[in-house]
Amino acid sequence: MQAWRVHTPGEPREAMRLEEVPEPVPGEGEVRLRVLAANVNFPDALLVRGQYQIRPPLPFTPGVEICAETEDGRRVIATPSLPNGGFAEYATAPARALLPAPDSLDDAEAAALHIGYQTGWFGLHRRARIQAGETLLVHAAAGGVGSAAVQLGKAAGATVIGVVGGKAKARTAEELGCDLVIDRTAEDIASRVKEFTAGHGADVVYDPVGGDSYTASAKCVAFEGRIVVVGFASGTIPTPALNHALVKNYSVLGLHWGLYAAREPAAILACHAELTRLAAEGAVKPLVSERVPLAAAADAVQRLADGTTTGRLVVVPALDGGASR
């Protein structure tokens, strides 16, 4: 089979190599899956660069989120077991963690429903306890993670402010249903939020960016607001001023979705059931901007790492030849 492998960490275009390798052999409690679609995530770029908290043995195949077919013909969503990741024709995954792929989504959309949407749901509902009528501020609203939070916020009855970088991404955020879109390259985030909310500020902030985005969030978070720290796509990890949180009476909440998978797997299943329901109702639908062949996976990961993408890039091996839904 064909698989992208990393022998030495580095930038995706240089470090990822498309090779002919044997099909992976499942370990104890694992199954082998035929990859139908593999969503490109920021952790994939960090894995390739050797900067992720998990460092699989070399060589490894990246790809942490897939829609796949089991050997008995079931269509599932899975998080592959590294080093046998999803940017390949076949991957392995824990049998107990397989989730049924929603019938309402095609393979590429189903591949993108898991990590970003689960993170968004746990961030908004479990950590921030968002309520209908509150104002939600989402950074990187046109990206894969941000677009999921926008849709989930609207489904929860929130007023959603989306922050993006550039006019093209602003159009995407508008199409997603944001009530206000702020172009951070041309507008001051805090001023626009305060103006839009008549000085109240954002009740909940969803921040997968860090850096200057966090700084702006602290300036415009509401009384008893909640800033959910999801990641640091900017490359800069902020250092919160706790005296500022005290004076303004807001909370800074960390979110590591993987801990729920380890500590509370039943909650993952319940969340997937809710996401499946929302997808069937049309309330959420992964924003798949490009479906690319397996041969283009390294380029897709590099473009995501460079911050030039909108929505989700999904690798579909069938585009190299074969069948997919």
C-alpha cells in the first residue's frame, strides 16, 4: 500500500515521503481500516515537525482523524493508532473507540466531524457552559476548528462574532452565519466587540490561536465571561495576567479534549450522538474546502501549517484511483 511517512522531523513538504509499505498489522484490541478520507489537522503539522506532545517512533505516518471502512463493511470515524496514521491507504485504530459515521455526511465531511467538533462541543458546553442569548467570540472563525465552533455556537442559540484574517476568510465566516465578522488585519478586535455588544463584551471566547488573539480577548471579555484556551496556532503561548482576570472577574479555561477520551469515554460517545443529531438536522456540517488525493497530502499539511487555508482540507485516497462515497 501507499503511505506518507516521516523519517526525520521537519517541514511537511520536506519531511513527509510517499512510500510503498506493507499494510499495517493491528495490535491487541485494534482493527485494520481502509481509509476513505483523512482530515488534515494542525496536530498533524506539529507531529511532522516533532513539536507535538506525543512523539511516535520513527518512521511514522501522520493523520489523526479518518473516515474509514472496517473489514466487515462498516463505515466509521476513527482516531488512528500512531505510527499507523491516516495519510495512507490503510490504518489501524482501537476497536473500542470506533464511532459510526453519520449517514447525512459524505466521507470527507465525516472525517472532519470528530476532533474539531468534539473539541468545540466540550469547550462550549462542558467548560464554558454557554447559554442561549450569550455572545460568543470565535478566533480563526473561517478555519477548520473555528468554523466548527461557529456552527456549534449558533446551534446553542448564541450570538456569534467571528474573527478572521483577510477579506476572503471574512466572506466564509459570513456564509457560516456569524452575526458579526471582524477582519483582524484591518480592524481592532476589542473595539469592534465592545461596539457591537454596547460595551458588554463577549460572554464566551473560543481561542485556538493564542498570541495577540488572547490579548485582544482579555480586553473585550464580559463580566463573568469565560475564555476557552484551545490551542496556539499562532505559535505564541500567552501568559495570562491573573491580576487582570481578578479585576475584570472573568475565567480562563483550559481545554484538552484528549483527556475526555482517556478519563470519560462515555462522554465522547454521548457527544458523538449529539453531533450526529445536529448533522442530520443540518445545524452542523464540516466546512470542507478541498478534497485532495493522497499524493497531495504533504502539500495539504504544509498549507495548513502556513495558515493559508480556509475550512478543512481532506485527503481522499480514492481520488488517486478507487471508489469513495
